Amino acid sequence: MATSSGLQDNPSEASKLRILLVEDNADDAELCLLHLRKTNRDVHIDVVSTPDKFASQLNGGVYDVVLSDYALGSWTGLDVLNQLRSERHDIPFILVTGALGEERAVECMKNGVSDYVLKGRLERLPVAIRKALDEKRLRHERERAELSLQESEAKFRALAESLPAATFIQQGTHCCYVNHAAEQITGYSREELGEMTFWQLVHPDSRKSAVGGAPNGSQSGVRYELKILTKDSSTRWLDVTLTMFNHDGALAALITAFDITNRKRAEEGFSNAFGADSLTGLPDYGRLADVFGVESKRSARTHRSCALLLLDLDLSTINEAHGRAAGDEALCRVARILLQCRASDTPARLRDGEFAVVLPDTSAEGAHILGLRMAAKIERDAKGPALSCRLGTAIFPADGKNLNEILVNARRRLQNLDTNGHEGGLSDDTVPIVPGLTRVM
């Protein structure tokens, strides 16, 4: 099908090869037509000899190629080409002329002539036309591929900039792309990170694990935890996934990293004014308040919501039926399950059977889904007496400006999840969200 510019990407599939010939000699025009019909009977030629007729015919018709003599009396073939380009017609242009001379031929090619054919060798004309059309088709394909690549890169950048995970694309000795989260986590600017490698950020204590975890070109990705040194020389823990891929014809590394510093400090018994729960090892209320304070500030800065998930284990029933030792073991079972949450999340034990999880960069719907999946794992745990819990969620800043207000709202929203769920127990699938709780179906 002809394009608006007058070029058909594949004229051989069209009904006719349409040619506009600029020639002031009728005999030469007839010779061109005869040679073309030797290889393609389905060809149509319109012949013009003046600038006005050329402009009128060009704007009123659709053509696959323009042929032109060089010497046309008061104008030349280059004038024809300039008029063609000035009106933004992207059509192959071939000179069909007498003796041209080497210097003039070079000048014509520099000015954008697709090819030239001497009138004494018109048998070359079909070949020259086919070559010019093929070159145009290939150029169009390259342009479409480049546009598609640009659109893909734009979509990738838009997605990467919205992620809470630091994202790096490293190629050779520098990072050719980093997102905003990478700046926030490392403290370096994009410009500074662009002159570095991810390896330069890695803490000396973690370099052995980083080297051992690096994937080769055939691997789809490797995940590991390591420490980095930020610009202010502080230490941060990252959960890193590294994947090799082809970028602009060369091997590159796509690195995504979640900041898990809070979780690692909790696991390692990070000491501060507050402590950890002596039974489960999870952070206690004081430590939770610390984490929530950091995440709420980050939420206010990035305008992404931060959620708090509350899980209330039916501890009294277990203590009464099986004894306090079984109750303590049940608390530890829940703690082990909560530690399987996302790398960026921080679980804590508040009191009795009440647990809380801080969920950074999480919407209300996301918090409900994560909570229901945790509840499903808790109720399916078969390592002791059956467990059941209630769930409640609250979102910062919509449900409160500090941890106390958030906890009050989450406790108000606690709803029972009966042990059997809905005719056959809990699963990881959910139904539409309702305030405070979504029942697993």
C-alpha cells in the first residue's frame, strides 16, 4: 500500500509500479518505458518536462520512484531533487542522463541522489530502481526498529523511576542508567553514579559474596544480600538481583536492589534504646516505632503510601487447650512465617499474640493481599496446634500521622478470619477489598 510520502514499502505487491519521469525528450522517455517493461510489465509512467507540471503531478499522484534527466533546459536534475525534498516527499530519486562526468556524479550523490543510470546503459535501470526501493524499505525498517527501541526504553525508564528498588544498568566500567531510588539509597547523584561501577559501592566485607554471586551471560539472574558504603560512609544492606542481558549490542548487567538495612539490623540484634522480643527475636514496639518513623518520613518525601499490617493470634485458646509451652511455640511459629515476608518489610511482636508488619511503598490493596497470604500460611502451618488470627490494616498518612494513631485504626479494623476460611480453608487468592480485611476465598 502506498504511503503518504508516495513510497510503497514493497511495490512488487502493489498493482503497479508507479514512476514519475522528468524528461523533455519524448524518445528517451519511450526508451525508459520499453526497458522497464522487459522486467516488469505492470509499470505506469507519468512524464513531465517543466517545474510546474512536476509539482502538480507530484502532489496529485502517488509514486514509488522519481526518474529525471540531468539537463532539462532552464533547470537541472538537482533542481528536481531539491523541489522533491523541499516538499518533504520521501521518494527514491534516480538520474537517467547522458554523459555526466565524475565530478558531477559525485556532487549528485552527495546531494541525495539514490543512483544514476546513463542513457546508453538503460538495461541497468530496472536494477537501479529495485536497489533504490530496497534501500528505502530497509531504511524504513531500521527507523521503525529504532522507534520501537526508543519507546521500549522510555517505558522501562518510566517503570524504573516509579520503583522503590534501586535500579542500575552497568556496562563496562560505568553505570549507563540509574534511577531515583539508587540516588536515595546510595547518597550519590546520577552523575556521580554514572562514573562509577556498582562494584565500587560494595562494602569490602561483601565483595567475596558479590564475586561469587555474579551470573554469567547464560544465567537469567542471581539473588544475594550484601552491604554497601554510601556517600557519607554509612553502611546499608541490600537485597540484590543481578541479571545479564544484551544492551546496544554488548553484554550489560541489570541490577535491582532493595534496602533491607532495617530487617538486617533486627535480625542481627541491633542495639539501641529499644530491644527485641526475648521469645521470638522479632523487634519490639520500640524498635518498630524506630522503623515506622524512618518509613513514614520516606513516604512523606516520595508521596508513596506506607502500610501497617496487624495480626492478632488467638493465643488464649492455645494456652487453655495445650498449655503455655505450646502457646510460646505458636508465637515462634508465627514469627518464623512473618520473617518470610518481602525483603523491605519489618515484622515485630507488640504484645501477647499481637504482631505488626511495616510495609513500605504499599497501597491499601497491597497490604490486604499480603496480610491474607500471611494469614493463610499461618493457618496452614502443621507444626503444632492449629492457629488462627485476625487481620487489620492502616495506611500512612491517610489513617494517622504517627504510629500510635495508625495502631489505633488498625486495631479498630480487626476482623475475624475463621479457621476454615470459606468452605475449604484459606488460599493465596483474594476477592475484592473491603475496609480492614478481605476474606480469602
